[in-house]
Amino acid sequence: MASSFPTARLTLAQMRRSVGRLTAAGVAILISTAFVTVTLLAGSVIQGTTHDMIAAQYAQADAVVSIPGDDGESTFADADIEAVAAVDGVEAVQPLTAWYGDLRNGGKGGYQLFTPVPEDPRLSPLELTDGTWPAADEVALTPELAERLEVGLGDEVSVKRTIYPEGWTTSQAEDREAELGEPEEITESLTVTGLADDPYGAYTTFGGAAAVPAAALQTWSAAEDSQEQVTELLVALDEPLSGTTVPAALDQAVQAATSGVEGVSVQTTEAVAAAKAAEKTGGQDLVFLVFVMTFAAIALLIAAMVITNTFQVIIAQRTRALALLRCIGAGTGQLYRSVLLEAAILGAVASAVGILTGALLAQAALLVAPSFDLGVPIPATIALTWQSIVLPLVVGTVVTVLAALAPARSATRVAPLAALRPSDAPTLRARSGRTRLVVSLLALVGGFALLGLGVFLGMNDTPQFGLLAAVGGGAVAFFGVVLSAVLWLPRVAAGLGALVGRTGPASRLAVANTLRNPRRTAATSTALLIGVTLVTMMSTGAASARMSADNLLDETYPYDVSVSSSSPEYVEDLRDALAGTDGVGATVLVTNGSVTLDGAKDTSVVGTDPQDLAAVVNVPEEAKRLTEGSILLTQETADTMSVGAGDEVALSGGNGSVDLDVVITGAGPLNRVVTTTDLDRVTDEETWTDIWAKISGADVTAVLGDVQDAVAQVDGEAFVMGPAAEAAQFGQVVDVILGIVVGLLAVAVVIALIGVTNTLSLSVIERTRESATLRAIGLSKKQLRGMLAVEGVLIAGVGAILGIVLGLIFGWAGAATALSLMGDVRYAVPWTDIAVVVVIALVAGLLASVLPARAAARTSPVAALGVE
């Protein structure tokens, strides 16, 4: 091709002569595209892992057949389950059921959750890691439960359960006891045959689980007055589903098989997982929305800016060479095409290497990750998608070509002889300067206005459009800053330089240099500005996300441990046992009652002491808002009742009625909470009391096990739940996500350093003749190195300061836009990260200028003056 096309020959020749300069630009492109590739690959890992945790109970089922609603009446009968199992293409069906019983090994143990042995490994969140699945009179335990019971394979544990006479109902216990006989308590021995891991924490809240054959669970449940309603069926198919929707044929077949049940829906597990994720994140898939889409979009924009800035410097430095080619007969079209072809080749090659590098880095991260205790399983290999390959390649190539358009056009439009003279920077007096000022002002005003609109949309429940507006507005505003930098940034650098200008002639020369060549100063500082803005923005966003996520978890799981007892006379004993457990702090009694609230009968409310409640919950400010004569309601509940804050609602029961003032709370579990005094005024004896407790500075899972052991020593049946364990699990997810963000920020730091090193180093090399002239008129080597060092630090310092300011603004705006669905957004300033960024920026400016200056200082003035 080179022999047939003159433009191609010219391009390849130019590239061979500029290997060093092109390598610098190629490195920036490579790192930028690798950055985008890692971001996209990390996003898919984050999304998949989070969905698996949120919908852990659905395991790897292909589809979920469910009855919507919670009326307590609709259920799948055995005949329905068998009919679904007989549907063509269905390999196995597992009802989503559980049973609770008293499981012990001597004095160890307590009330525990039991789950059926899966008919198909895909239909259970448990994964057998040792031994075998149990048969009759056998059991498999999760490792944490086996450790708490101090048992292993082959050991025996006992399960105590109650058999009620046929026809028994708890609502008529006293009458039925004389007629049908007393319930019988029996104890059975079970042999531990297997250990089953719970990788996604489906049973973390319950302190683990025990698996027994489904027939045993059905027998135990049928013998008690607690037959569980089956409302969900997990389905494994012969052939896995390829899409996110259930085929119409399968849907119709399942609907026909369950025709006797109203409102049956058939969904893929992915669709159910997405719905569960939406429930956990205020109606949106927060993880994908915030940490993937936003970060990928920002990565693309920043990568584009880095590539553009670096390549513009390279092309600008070759303007004289292009002009010489014009002098010897090269046409303007030929030069124009040559520059663009060079940019396309460089962009494509560097981008391809960047994609490969990014994929290798992502795979290496997955291989190393298991050595850290992340608390959640992650895939062993990366899942390459067409987006993770095509998008970085297109961005790297197209942006590099676009970066070459303006310099190439400028070089071809200047007369050959005029182009041999150095060009001046635009000024406000020049037409180009006025145009630049107007365009940059429009970009700044329009960009920040669009950014503000994005924040407004995000805070008003439309984050998708808000993110688009915020990212677009931020990009336009940043473009305005970069475009106008040549007009004001050198003056700012010179102004700061006045502080050091009196230290000697080298410093005064450095300050003068920032003004003498504004283009060089602006280009150099902008390279660092891009990286610092990215790092500060993402550090601010990550810190704000961490605080907002902690706040959301506190509101979602306001108390750490709850203990429910079926025997009221043992409540105080249970509270004492709970309070005496290591790691447990304050405790509070909460009384549950069924009342009529604002006309709605059989509404469950909770009565407690506000002071004790504030000492226990993780949102004490919410508890302190509860006073005698008031009731805490979530906004959703208040909306369904058509009331607002300050309105009155009537609370009535068997003993009377009382009017209560509505107080809106953001903590869901504190919904319909009143004071014990108000509850006692309206309720009769139909109440039951639970205990809530706070865990103080200890391992949540270990304390939960200790609590179960402690309450097991108290007479009466007690059931322990640990919301804090689930909260800690989601906290680990947030930590993993933020850990990935930190890793991406490390790459961003490298991008920033590459950018500033390229531009500063190239600017020093460009001034070899200038440095030689200074040496010839008496400037010493030490003074030359000092001049370049001061100049580098000044330019880097201005870029760092401006980048920090812009990063904080963009970071806060991004947090307000994307995190508002979590509730109250907490804004943070990452002071440590900012300090590190400033130090790195100044050191980068120093090293990037001093190292080339050492080479310039070693060259004799006479030899250097001959350099072109």
C-alpha cells in the first residue's frame, strides 16, 4: 500500500521519524482505553454480584412462578406443583418454603431456620462443600451453624418440635385442649451428613440454615398449626433461558398447569432479581445506575479529553515540519489526509493494545480477589462483551482522529513561509481570541445550567434523564474551562509565581515563561487538570456514596438484633440473657398489637419507650422524634392513608381510642411505632413483646451466634433474627464496589501523570535552543534546572487547584443526581485524597520538567543552538 499511495508513504515516513513523540501519545491512548475497558468489565461484575446477593434465595433457577400479593390465602397446592413439574421442558420444581424449629447439640443451639434439600442444585442458594445431602433422619448445616453447634460430619444433633392433635387451632387453644388433648413435644435425633455453604448470604439474617429432605419439612409443618403458604416456585429447565423474558410457550403452559390459582406470574430469575434490587434501592437498580453507567460515561469523556490534549501537543510541535513539506511541493489535501491517517493508525493500534491490557488487568484482579476476604463470591473469569471491545476501540480511534483535525487544518491553511515562524497565542484583541472567549463563556454558562438541571431531575425521581443532563452539562462546562484556559490560566500561574519570583533570576524567568508562551502553559496545565478533576470528582462521589449508603443501611436496618418469644412470661429473662451477651449493647422492649388505625382494622403497630428506642436503633434522631401522642409513619404509609406530617389519625382498640399526630420517618422498620403509653390506652391483652438490641463494635455474625446460644438457655421458644448481619453483608457489597472505584482511580492517577509528563517533557525538549541561549548569556546549569522546576511546579499547582475545585463541584453534583433515590444524600470532602492529589501533582510537575532539563543542561550551548 505504501508504494501505491503517496499519502500512505508520507504518513509512514512521518511516523517512523516521530516514534518517540507518538509513543507518548500512544501511551495516553492505551491507558485511557484500558481505563474504559476495565470500567465496563468491572461494571458487569458489580451488577451480577449485587443481583445475586439481593436475590440469593432464588439461587440459579431459570424461572420463578409466583402469586403476587400478600393476602395469606392464595397458595400453590401439591397438585399445582406437580402440574408445573410436568410441563414440557421443566426439569425440576422447588417450592420456596422454610420451617423453624429448636435445633440443638446439648446446650448449644436454639430456634433455627430449616430449608429443603434441593431437588436440583440450581434451585438452592446452598452449595454442598463437604459430605452428602441428607436423607431421612439426617441434616446438612451451613458452616457457621455447624461451628456454633460444635458439630461435624457424623455427629448427631436434636430437633424439638410440637405435634398438635388433629383439628387443633391456636385461636381456640383453651377450648380445644379439653376436647382434643394437649399438644405433644417430641425430640428427634438427626445425623449431620453434609456441610453446605451459603455464598450469597441468603440465610445470613438467621445465623445460617439447616437442610433436611422436603418430605420431612412437609411432615413437620403439617403436624403443627403453622402450615406455610407456598407462593413461589423455583423452576429449572432442560435448556437454560437465553434472554431476560420467559418464552410465551412456557408461560402459557405454566398458566394452564396452575389454572386453579389466580394471578400467577412467570418471570426469569434475572427479572425477579432486578425487581428485588429495585425494592432495595428505592425503585432503581442503584449499583448499575450509579457505579457503572455514570462512571463509564465519565471515563469515556475524560479519556477523550486526555487523548485530545496529548495529540494536539504532538501535532502542534510538528507544524514547522508540515510547513517544510508544503515548501517542497506537498499539497494541502495530502498533508491533511496524512495527519488524519497517522492519527487513525495510532489510535487504532494503541486502542487495541489498551483493550487487551484492560482485559488482562481485569482478569488479574479476579484471580487475585479470592485472596482477600471480600465476603461475596465473584466470577473467576471476565465476561467480554461487544461493548467492552467495540466501545473503547471506537472511542480511542475516533477521538484521536478528531484531536488531529484542528491542528491539521491549521497547518494546511498557513502559507509555507509564514508557517516557519512561531505562532502567537490568541489574545482578546485578536478575532480568534474574541471568538474563543465567546464560545467558552457560552459553554461554561450552558454547561453549568445543564448540570444544575441534571441535579434537579435526579432529586425529583428521574435519575436516568438527570444523569444524562448532568454528565452532558459537566462535559460542556469542562470543555469551556479547557477552551478558555489559554486566555487566563497563564496569568493565574504568573500571579501565583509572584510569590516565588523574588527568590532569584531563575524563578523570575520561570514566571515570565508562563506568560511568554500561553499555549504551552495552558496545554501543560490542562493535562494535569483533566486527571486531577477526575480523581477529585470520583473521590468525592465515592466518599459521598459511602456516607449515603451507610445512612440508607441504618434506615433500612435500624436495629441490629431482634428476639421473639412465644412465652410472654420469659421475655424479661430473654432480655437479661441478651443484655449479658458479649458484643450486645442496649436493649429495648417493643410491644406488638393489632389495632384499628385510621379506620383500617387489624393493623399491626409497635409500642415502645422512645428513650430506650433511641439508645438501640442506628437512627436515634428518628427515634427521638417519637413522643407521647404521636405515631411514626413512613411517607408511603402516610400517602396510602392520605395524611401528612402533623395531621391526626385515630388509634383504637379493645380498651378505647386515642388521636395521634403523624410524624414522617425515613426508617421503614420504624413504621407505625407509638409510645407504650399510647398503645396501652387502646389495647387489651392481645399483644406480644419482642426485644430489640444493638451490637456495639463487634463481629456481627459472631455476636448473632452468641445471642442464639444465650437465648437457647432460657425456657420457652425464642426466635432470633439479625438484621445487622444482612446490613453488614450489603455494607461489604458497597465496600467491594468502592474498592473497584479506588482501583479505577489509581488508573486515573496514572493517566494524569502520563498527560502532564508528556506535555511538560515535550515542552522542555521543544525549548532546547531557548535553553542553550540562556546558557550562552550566563545562566548556570543549576539555575536552568531551577527555572524549569519552578515553572513545572507552578503550572502543575494551578492545574491541581482548579482540578480540585471542579472535581468537588462535579462530584457533589453527581452525588446529588445519582444518589438521591437512596434518601438523604450525604456530601463529603475527601481531605486525605485531596492532599495526596496535590502532593502527587506538584511532584509530577517537578519530575516531568527536571528530568528532561538535566539532559538539556548537559548539552553544550554551542551544540544545543544547532538543534532543530
